[in-house]
Amino acid sequence: MVNKTGHDGQKDPNISQHYFPADPDLRQAWKLAIRREHFEPSKNSVICSLHFLPSDFKVESSDSNPRRKRNRKDNSLVSRRLVKEAVPTVFPNLPSYYTKSKPKPRGDNSSQNRNDKTFQRHEKEAAAFLDGEKFSSVDEVMGRIDLSCFPDVIVTKKNNGLLIYQLAFSDNDHPPQMIFTIEIFHDLTFQVWIGQVISSRGSLLHIIRDDKLSSTGQLINLIAHARNKPDNQRTEVDTYEQCYQLLEGTLVQEGCSEETKKKVAFLMEQLKLLKKKENARRYSPTLLAVACLWENTSPSLYRMILHDGFLTLPSSSHLNRLSRAFSVESGVSEGTKAYLKARAGKLNEREKIVALLVDEVATAKRVEYSNGTFFGFEKMEPTKTVLAFLITSICGKYKDVVGLNPVVKLNAELLAHFHRVALRAATEAGFLVITSICDGHSVNRRFYSEMLCDGRLKVSISNEEAGGQSMFLLFDVVHLFKNFFTNLLRRKHFDCPDFQGKRMNASFAHVKSLYELELGKPIKVAHKLTAKVLNPRPIECMSVELADRFFHPSTIAGLQYYSKDHPEWMGTAHFLQTIRNWFNVLNVKTTFTGMRKRDWSKDPIRTSDSVQLKFLENFAEWLEKWEKQKTLGLSKETFLCAIQTSKAMPKLIVHLLEKEGMDYVLTGKICSDPIEKRFGDYRMLGGSNYYVSVRQILEAEKKIRLNSLIRLSSFTLKEAKNVLSASSEGEVENDTSALLAAMEVFEGSCIPSDEGDEGAVFYVAGYVAQKLVKSTKCQACQEIVSKGKTVPRITFDVGVDQESSIKSTKDDLISLVTRGGLTYPSDATFYGQIMENQEIRQLFMRFKNPQKSFVAALMEILLVQEDKYLLAMKCTNEHSFSSLLPDIFSRFFNCMSKNHVSEINDTIHNSKKRGGDHQDKIQKKIMKLQSSTKK
């Protein structure tokens, strides 16, 4: 060891020791600087830092990656290092000639200036030469090209371009053969033929990388390349390339529709992928989005397509990896707001006038855990439905879900809260919500009358989120149409007031008699009537198809036709015709159906005094008169909803025509069909199951949003990822604070009270250690995480008897479950798992990101505890063990959560089982009899 003379043996933090370098030349320079005769340093020989100049040390880090700074506030190094060329030169207690001053670097300003000037001169000469070769038009090409080196090449003008070619003449009487052809178009784009084969752009990238020619040098190189192609390559025809070129030409043809272009683009991509190796394929964003929808709609069919090999598509595993980057959360999350703003940015102002649809979809009563989040569990109970809010454009095809809220039991107050949040999100995204539509459920009626209208139902209210704009309150037309049918089916007869001078007494028996009259006839007037229409099962009563068949024009025509023999049927015919006209007026979806059908009720509404609006006003008055008569008729709820819609719809249409400047209104755009179709998409994407789970609904919505961004809004895959991956860091911080606030004590015993729990935790910790070893590259960190496959001795701050009991417990468990493939965790990993066993398991069930909140809370707990054992641990490479703790906590959280979810689902399953205690059945019967007696 070489040390400075006079060292007092005391450790000084500012003095360091440095080993001799491994580089032979630098090592020899160090030996010469020391000047000790016959000195040969060993591998343990070091030199004190006082023998070096301050300039020999590197004190700041040059690493540009901020993640490796750890907790340092600046770029200063924790331990200074010698620069590569440093040599010891300071020996103060020896004669002065042993200490050498560092020589001043030799200046090279003069030679450097000469080199710079020469380089600049050459650059100018090269730039001037290249500028002389450049051209910007076909005429300049003709003026500057010099083909003296190619005497057999012919140049001729063709239309607004040039044709450069060479012919090969034979000694026989055979016609000349084309060696090559280069066609230059008016915009300087070009096409190269070698023989009869079109050269692809990829084969010419070594000559020109652009699609256009810009210099004579490029043209000369193209000619030389084409002339020198071997003869055997001139006759080879690249079939794939020719097909691709032909398909590419069809895209620019006049009259090519968008549908045809879409199909041709798909064929072109399949041709390109056909020649690529499997690991070199790059799929377009459109194909990836479509493949995601196909795979999610029917995974088995998608696997069959991949297996048969008719199409070249991404694998299922690739699509799963792709979809993990996107997320859709329940409620109205920040990601949903970002998605709505991105979609609104691609719409015009007319398309942003939307209707807000509200409806519930029944879900499977099942709790699931996936990707660190719980699904289907609210307020410590499994959810039964998902309350959905969807906005649909009144003037376009746009529609999107604003919020998906899993609920256990819906009431008017909860609906009002969710409605307000969805309305605010849609308005902030740039949409104008002009109407709200829901069905006639009791909760919805109470929400309209009490929450929005202060106890009395109004046609419209002021939308405070949109600056006081009017928002009209409607009940869904399709649901009301079905209610007219079910009301008559249940009550069999209606006593109605006259409508527009016609007698209106409806009887269900008249329609049934019509069906029986034509039964067995080969030709029927009322051909839409069937036994199912007249005798539906309870679950079929709300079928739109049955209601449409009952009120079909053929049924009305049949009643009118046979009314000559049965005059009482005419009143029923008038009633059915009135309801049909009402439904037609409120279900216009195209501008030409009324003209084609010659039916005034199917024409779009163009003016505020149109016959359709007058009909709706008269219909509302007729319903009010009918309700006041207190005769046999519709239910109270159906009267309320039908009158509200019949009054509000004309006001809404007039508002759209006069205030929003629309030329016409298609009333079929103002209904709940889009949200019902979205529910059908959820069921289809969930495996064609009626009762889909909450997780399946959110995953289906994720796929639909991805497809909408890429195919409809023309987003790239990267842009779509940025939109759908919007993080909720603020929510995680709030959830973490709530979790910490709910914990009464941060500290506690690290040892579980149950020996079985102790052994199980140790076993799970071994699993976590095995996973971390696979994902950790640092060998030293792997040794901290795992100590191999020999059982380690874990030391806790407990008594000797308890330590012996813990060791015995974990050894017994490992001996039972191991088959030679387990990884035994180190002390630190096991200690980290033990600490988690103390936290609450139920509070985080309501968090949107429970896993992240749980991990963040545990890290906070570690920071406030006195024992810094885990946080202080570092490997020999200075990697902190605390960086591995989030992964450890996350994996253990997954294990606990899946067990917890399994217990909840077991409870749900047991509650559905039929049978039970005989005594319970008797008690139920007694209670039922007692309630009947009281009545």
C-alpha cells in the first residue's frame, strides 16, 4: 500500500484509496511516477487520494437518465472517481523533484484553424457542385441531363413527362426487346421497369430514398442500375409486387367508393404481410383495432382463423399485450373525459348537439379482480346492474358512453348525482346536451319530477352546465310503444274518447278474432299476426317486434277490411292507426322513407307548423282528456310518460329548427336505440352472454373506444394509447390518504398470531421471490430477494421460543408443498410480506385503483416506522431493496385479493342455492298468511 507520509491512521471521509489500474500502459505510468526501485504492485495495492491533483477527480455525474439519480438533488457523485488518464504526481514529504506539475496541454489552434478552413472550402465546392445538378421540373431535366456515357439510351417526351428507355436488337428477325424503361411524371415522381417487371421502391432505396427525383446524379445512377441488371432478373416477374401495384392503382381511379377503397387497402396490407416473416410483421393501426374487436367478439373463431391461415392477423397474445396499455374505469374518470374531448375534436358544431340517454343493464352477480382493481363490488355488496350514460348526436352518427356506474340498488338521489356528473363531463368535452331520455321506470319518473323539476314535471329545465340552455325531458318512445301494447294485452279493452272525429274503443278480442278468422288461409291480410303476438310469455311482453306486429299497417288494414261484417272492429282499427301514426312520427330515421312509402307520418319535420307537430299536440290533449275520464285505459305511469313525451317533443323540434338552425329533424335520432344497441354489443363482446359481468362491460367498452379512435376519428395507435391511458394519480393519492387515515395504528407486531397464516405467508413470499428473481437482472439484488433453495434462517425481534415455533411452522409447510421447484425467500422478502398481513382488507374495495393505493400506503407506513431494516438494505451494486418493495407488495396484494374475491363469490353462490331449512319455509308461509289476514 502506497500512502502519504505522516498518515495518522485516522479515517478521513475526504481521503479515498484507489487500486492500480488494469490498463498496462496506465499501470506502468503509475509505477514510474512512484519511483520505488523494484516495486511491483499486487492486486491489493492502493494509492492514497492525496497523491493526486484535484483536477484528476470526477465529482459530477454525466448520466442523462434522471431515474438513476435516486434521492440526489443535483448531479454530484456520492463517491468521487479518478478520471481515466489520472497519474499520481503529488509527493509533498519527498524531495521536490519527485513531485511533478501537470504539463500544460499543447495548443493546436493554428492547425485546427487550417483544418477548419480546408473543410469549409471543400464543403462549399461540394455544395456548388450539387446545386448545379439539382432540378425542379421536367424541362430542367431535359436541359441538364448528359447521357454521353450511355449512347444507346433514348430520351423522349411523353405528355408532360419524360420516357427514358433502351432497346436490345437481335440479329434475327425478332422484334427488339425492352431492356429498361424509366418514366418521369410531371411532378418528378418516377416508375422503373426492368424488362417487363416493375421495380419496387424498396429495391431502389440504395439509390434514392424519396419518391421524387431531384438531381441528375440520381437519374444517372438509376439508368446505370437498370442497364446492369442481370438478364435472368429481367424476365423474373414479382407476382406479389405486380398485384400490389395494380391494387394501388385502383385507389386513385375515379368513381372508387370509400367502401371499395377500404377493401382494397385491406387486400394490399395482406399482400405486404404475406412476404414478411412472422417476427418482422408490422400491422397497421386499423387492422389492429379490427383484430381486437374480432378476437374479443369470438376468441374461438379468431383462433380458428389464425390456425387455418387464410388471413395474416396478429396473434391473440399480441392483442392482449396491446390492450393492457389501454384502460376504461367505471364512473366518469379522467380517461373518459380525455377520450370525449379527443372524439369531440373531430366533429363539427352541428354533430356536437347531442341527447343524453340513461338506462340500466343487468349484470352477473359476481365479483372479479383483475389488474389491481375490483369489479362488481360497491358499498360492500355485489352489484346487480350498471347505470350507463350515453350521448348520441341528433344530427349525425356519433355516439359514445359518458359513464358506466355499477350500482347495487338505484334510487332517485343516486341517479341525480350520476346524471349531474355525466352532464358536466359531456359539456366540458364540448357537447351541447339538448335533451335527456330515459324509460318510464319509477326511479326515473321520480328523478325527473322531484330532482330536476322540484316536484312538478316540466317540459324542459335550464341546463346550468351549459350556461342556462334549455334541456328537454323525454321518456323513450320505443318503451312507450311497447307499453301501449302490454296495457291493452293486460286490460283487454279501452274506453277512449274520440280522436279527430273518429270513434276510439279498442278491444284486444277484435284483433284475436281477426287472427282466428284468417287462420288456415293461404293468403292473409293481417299476415303479421301470430299466436305469439296474441299469447306472449311474460318475458316476451316487452318485445318491440311483437308490439310492431300488433300495430302493423297490415293488422289495421285487416280490421278495416273485415269491418263490413264486423262494424265494431272499426273503433279498434282507429285506435291502432292512431298509435301507429304517433310512433311513426317519433321514429323517422331517413329523409326519403315517407316519400317512398307515401306516408305523411314518416316524413322528416321541416317547419314549426308541420302536420306532424300538430298531430303530436292533439295526441297529448287526447291523452289528457282520456286520463281525466277515469275510464278503462292506460296505467297511470304510461299516461304520465306518454303525455310528457308528446308535449316535450314538439317543443324540442321547434327549438332545433329555430334556435339551432336545422333544416329538418329526424325524430328517430331522439330515442334510446343507441344505448340498447350498446348493451347488445357488450353482451356480444362478452361471449354472447346475457348476464355479462362488470369487468366484461368495461373491457368491451375499451375495445369499442379503441376502434372508434382509430377507425372513426383517424387517430394513430400511439395517439389512441395516450388518450385511453390517462392516469388517475390524483385519485390514487386521495385513496392512499383515506386508507392511512382509517388506520388507527401504523405499527404493530410483524408476526401473525396464527401459525398456519405464518407458514402460508412464507410460502407466498417464496412465490414472490421466484418471480422477482426472474425479472431482476442484478445478481446482487437476486441474492437479497432469494437465498436459493435452502431454507434460510429468519431472525425476528422475538423470543427464542417464538422463533423456534416460526421456523418449525414454515419448514413443515414447505416440506408438504415443495416438489423440488420452490424458491425460498430471503429474510427481507419474508419480512416485507409479514408487514402486509396487518392492514385492513375492506376499505380499499371501494377504491378505483386499490392495488396502487395499497402499495403507496404501505410505503408510507415503512417511512414512518422506527425500524428502517427494509429501506436501508442495499446490494453490492448500491441498488436499494426499497425499489423492489412495490413489486413485492403488489404481488402479495394480488394473492390476498383473489382469495378475498373467491370468498365473496362463494357467499353469493351459496345464497342462490334452492332449498334450505324447512323451518324457514314454514315461517315464510306464516308471515304471508298473517299479512293477508291484516289486509
